[in-house]
Amino acid sequence: MHAEIYTDGIDEITVGGAIVRVDLVSLSPTERDANNAPKKVFRQRLIFSVEAFANSVEVMQNALQGLVDAGVIKRNQPRASGDPPAMSSIGERTTTTSSNMPRSPNVSTNFR
């Protein structure tokens, strides 16, 4: 059996020379920030060569396109060029704000 890791997202990607470090985070079930949102907690770091990272991005883009083609997720219309991307509660860039998107009944209340 292989160990599996769950992550709520990526907090930071650092490039140093020929090495890329990707920090994975989870949302704390107990700790809250000043806005009462779950705090990000560092869980694990993935370390890639630049080439391996580039290949991984291509694999993820292909997986994303497969999800779009299957209708599992829907891509949003492009923003106006001057609009900054919205930020999710764990610091990921998103293409829409939560007020523009209907909320799934399966979403945890931790993800507001």
C-alpha cells in the first residue's frame, strides 16, 4: 500500500535554481483567522526539478481539460484585463468570486 496525502491546495511555489518547491496546505478544523476562516496549515512539500515540474503542470492541464470535457467542472468567462483574480480562502487564485457561483450542497461550511 502507498501513502496518500490529502491537500486543500497549494500555498506557495518557490523556484530556486533548478529546483521547484510546492508547499501543500490543509485548512485547520480548529484554528481560525481574524475573519473566522480556517487557517492554512502546512502539510507537506513537493520538490521537483524544473523539468519534472513542467511535465507535472502539463499532466495537470490535461487532467483539467478532461474534467471540463466530461462536464465535471465548468470554465468561467475570462475577466476584464484590469480585474485582479479573486483569492480563495486558502490563497489560490480563482476566476470567479463565491457570490457569482452557486454553492454546492456538498461543500463544507469551512469553505466560505
